[in-house]
Amino acid sequence: MDTKSLIIEQATALFQQKGYKGVGLTEILKVCGITKGSLYHHFPNGKEELLMACLQSMEEAITTDTEDIFSRYQTAQEATQALIEKLVTDFEREGTITGYTFSSIVSEIASLNDPVLYACSSLYTKIEEIYSKKLVADGFSAEAAHSSALLLTASIEGGIMLCLTKKSSEPLKTISQMIPKILKEFS
Amino acid sequence: MDTKSLIIEQATALFQQKGYKGVGLTEILKVCGITKGSLYHHFPNGKEELLMACLQSMEEAITTDTEDIFSRYQTAQEATQALIEKLVTDFEREGTITGYTFSSIVSEIASLNDPVLYACSSLYTKIEEIYSKKLVADGFSAEAAHSSALLLTASIEGGIMLCLTKKSSEPLKTISQMIPKILKEFS
DNA sequence: GTCTATACGACGATAGAC
DNA sequence: GTCTATCGTCGTATAGAC
């Protein structure tokens, strides 16, 4: 793989685990086995340009993976539960969750600039749209689909934080069991 | 107010907005109008000791406020919706949410030490217990109360992140509208 | 209890050799 | 395209005067 892609890949994982401020360039260089000269050749505007590239990479990865899962299951409920199951498996194997989440970056909101914030915002919206689209296909009204998609997004992101904090996969598992209830239409 | 309490109060707000790594001691000193000598007198072990004090302060504040709200409403549903309404009001007035959340600290998980992680974990558990207790009083089984409390905690924490990222109070408002659905017993 | 002065390492970033 | 060397700033922390 080319150096630029390697940097983006490694930096993305580190940013997801420790946040933007929490990762120094030195740490990124170390895991990549390169030096500053190389990094600044590929990202002349430094760390912030690298972050934007990582966010774009996350957007592609998350969108692709999620759409892939959603295309393999008939209903939004099954797809969402499969998605959570994947998160749980990853967490139990690696002790951390690197795909599907970027809360560590978003959480530093007060120190982030607008382009970064906008990228995060549009990524959340994109995820919600995938849920929403499937829910409409399931027969939900546009409004109900929107609300449910938002709740799913929020509870999964919150569930990931609970799992990481408690060092247990139980929160996400419990949330998965609650999905049918969340997605049951009002009678 | 005494200096130590002032430092804790100001530092807590800053940590909640920017995360632990995102806030420098200099910034804390500035908003407090003090100097290093004073800070290190009150917190001889430096920034980490201050963080632990802030977490304890958050635990007291969040527990007190939440229990206060929950004592003023008959059902968990009403209480939770009132709590979210308060978050929304705060957010619309100040453009940020400083109480009720500590996701910015939790998000840096990979760089935090165990005592900090344990403090965060026990705080989440405490919040869940307040919800859970009220739900049991509402007639929920212990298991259903536990699951619902966890979902409420996760979706509110996730909802706060969505609001901050999108610079809109709509996510929390939508989640509030979904609460009745979440708390409806299986038939 | 609060101040000033200072140590020293880590940070992001740049210049120039190869 | 990658390296080494170096800069200036900011980070946390300490020592000692008042």
C-alpha cells in the first residue's frame, strides 16, 4: 500500500481511540514507521489536513460497510441487529471499537473548527439516511422513519461509549434486544 | 467561594466541552484568574488529581439534579422528558451542554488510566439506577427496567452528541418524543 | 495560600540534504 | 518521496519568595 493510505489508515484508528488532541504526530509516525518529512509531504497543511482525510476515509468505510449489511437483510430490524452484533464481536475480540464510530473526535467539539464539525455532522446524517431509507422500505412513514433512524443512531453511539467505559459488551447487547421495541409502529 | 471549588467548577465545564487532553492548565488558570502556584497547592498531583476531583463533582451534580427532577414527576416517562427538556433549554440558551454529560472525557478512553475509567463507569451506572428505580416503581419488572434504563442513558448521551455536532436541538427533541414508545411495555 | 521564575519535555511545523 | 536537523511554542510540573 502507498504511504499516504497507510498514514490515513493508522491515524484514523488512533483518532477514533484517543481523539484528535489525544494523538500526537510522533505516535502516528511511529506506528507507520515513517518520519515527519514523509508525512508533511503528503499532508502539507499538517495534522488538521490529515484529520479531514481521516474523516473522509471514515465516511467511505462506514457508509460502505453499513450499506453492505443493510443490503443483506430484509428488514431494518434484522440489519441493525446484525450491525450491532458485528460491533459486539469486534469489541470482544479487540477490546476496542474502531469502525462505525467517531465520538472521540466529535466530543472535542469546542476545540474543533467548522470544516471538521461539518464533516462529522454530514456523516451522522448519512448514517441516519441509510436507516431511514430501509425503514421506509419496511413501510414506515417518512416522519416515523426519520425519528426512528435518529434514535437508532443515538443509542448505538451512546451504547458504544457505555461498552468502552464499562469494558463490557453488555450495553450494546441489551440495546440490540430493545431494537424490536424501538421499531414497533405505534398502534 | 473558595479557590479550590472555583477551580473544580471551571475545570469541570472546560473538560466537558473540550475533553481532558483538549484543556491545558494555562486555560484553566486564566478563567479562574489564578496562577500555577495556587493550583498546585490545592492539587499537588497536578492535572490528573484535578480530573478526579472534577469527576467526583460531576457525580454529585448529576446525581442530585437527576434525582431532584425524578422526585418531582410521577412517572419515569414524564421525568425523563422533563430532563431532556432542560437539556434542550440549556443548549438553546448557551450553545453547549455542560451538565449531565461527560462523553468528552470518556471518549479519550484509550489514553485514560483505570481510576478515571472506573469513576466514569460508576457514574453511568448511577444514572441508570435512578432511571431503573423509577421504572420499577412504575411497575416494570427488574429486567425490563434495567434494559430500558440503559437504552435511555445511551440514547440521551448519543442525542447530546448529535445536537452538539449538528448545532441543533432537534435530535434531543425527537428522542424525547420517542420516549413513550421506548417505555411502552411489551404486549 | 498565592505569587514569580524556571525547568524540561512534547507538541506541530519547517528547511534542506539525499 | 523520504530522511535528518532544528525551530518556536506550549505542555505539565517544581522551587522558592512573599
